[in-house]
Amino acid sequence: MSLQNRISNLLMAACLIAAPLLHAQSGVQAQTVVTVMPKNGKQPASLTAQQLKATVGDKPAQVSDFVPLRGERSGLQIVILIDSSARSSLSLQFSSLKSFIQKLPEGAQVGVAYMQNGRAAMAQNITPDRALAANSLRLTSGVPGETGSPYFCLSDLVKNWPSGSTPDRREVLMITDGVDLYYGRRYDPNDPYVQSAVTDAQRAGVIVHSIFYRDTGRFDGGEWTESGAQNYLLQVSDGTGGHAYWQGFGNPVSFDPFLDDLHTRLENQYELGLLARPKNKTELQPLKLKVSASGVKVDAAKMILIPGSESSASR
């Protein structure tokens, strides 16, 4: 074989080896916020980009960024969304909520809204003034059925986010019993209003947490209704990368343990950047993460918004 042929063969082999690498690095950029927590204990969780593997749709996606959302990247907007039908005893938790607001990460902005007839009525628009937000907490009306569906209210909030700015994070803390009066008291994992709320939050990049708090005036459906409602809240938090809190089927004596845990979560969030294969149009695609580090748990939305190839080509 001549020297020229050998060189040609070597170049061809190098191209074949490089092709998969170049292909793996191609794609469109997408971002999501993930929460990194220790599986046991309160020691800080440690994780690097190299210890994460991502799949978008059914295709591997390259991890392009893994940035802690602290310091200059600590931007956060959080709305506390309260069920207007809640028992008036909810006011006993206001001191805990006010303390939580004051302890939010540096640079955070907070708003307060109440669920009313399927919409989120802002009592205080998103503001960096924490005292102003804390003072907007008010007694709930306790009128049976005033909320309608907490999931309608959530959809209304995330689709009409009360701020034009785009911080690193947008999150919601819902305080509700989770019962969907628009769909009925019996649990249905395919409740369209719950599913729509999850999809709307995923599209908006909003993480949703919840605290289960029994409302007043509900038809007494017993544990079946309450268990189903808690499952709805769990669907929402799991779907968006948040966390659902409850203490059995009763109201907790104090929100403090829940809010302390949520504060820890907010302090341990990262922006995850991925290079994913686009489809023609921008759409949500399933996201799966695998962690090679031991003792670490990563919470992330189950879907991620991937820009379409058409929108990428037009940039």
C-alpha cells in the first residue's frame, strides 16, 4: 500500500471516530433548574457535571452547564399562592411564613396571591421588599368552594406571571388542600386540570412546591378525598421538580419544618444546561437524569422545553 493510500485511510478512520463526538456535541441549548439534596442527613450535597447523565426524549443529551444558583446567579422570584377557602386557623402559620420570607436567599423577590374562582388574585405583586410582601398576608375568607380548582389558579399564575423580568428561577409555594372541585372529589390520575397545570408550569419553567392544608366547608369525603388530593399535589411537584409537604391528613401544628426544608432546597439549586436534539417545533420533551454520585438525590422537572430546529435556524 502506498504512503498516500495509508494517509487517506488514516484520515478516513479519524473522521469516523470524530463523527460521533461531533454529533454528540451538536444540538440546541436548553436549560432547567434542578435541586440537589443529600439522601440522608443534613450534610451539604456535592455533585459535579461529570456525575450527571441526561436523556431528553429517548436520546442522550450532553451536559453543557451545571451552575450553582448562588451569589450573582441567585436570582429568584417566588409566589406564595394561598387557598382562599382555607380555615381561618391558617393565620396561626403567618409568623412562620413571614420568617420564611425574611430568610429567602439574597436577591430574592416574593409575591403573595390568593386562589379565587379559578384564578390567582395578587395581594402583593412580586417585590424585593420582604416586609411589604409579609404584610400582605391576610385572613382567608373560609367561604366553601371559593377557590374552585387550585390547579386552575396555578395555571392562571404561571401563564400570567406577575413580572416581566426573567430571573434564574421562578417558583411557587401553594398552600391548599388540593381538592379539585371542578373535576370532582374522586381521585383520577388523568385529571385534565392537574395535567394542564403541570404542563403550563413546565412550559413556563416554574417549580411548584405545596403544603397540604385542609380547607373548611368541603363535603366530607374522608381519607379517600384527602389522599387523592395529596396525590394531585404530588403529581404537580414531581412534574415540575418541586416538593410536596404534608403531615398525615390533618393540618400541621407548625409550617416551620416544611419551610426550613424548602429554604435548604432553594439554597441548593443549579441551572442545568443541556445540548439536546431538536424537533421541528419547540416542544416539551421527557427529561431523565442519572446520578453516579452516592448519597445524592436530584429533583428535576419531568419535561424540559426544547427549542425547535426552525426557531434555532432563524436566530
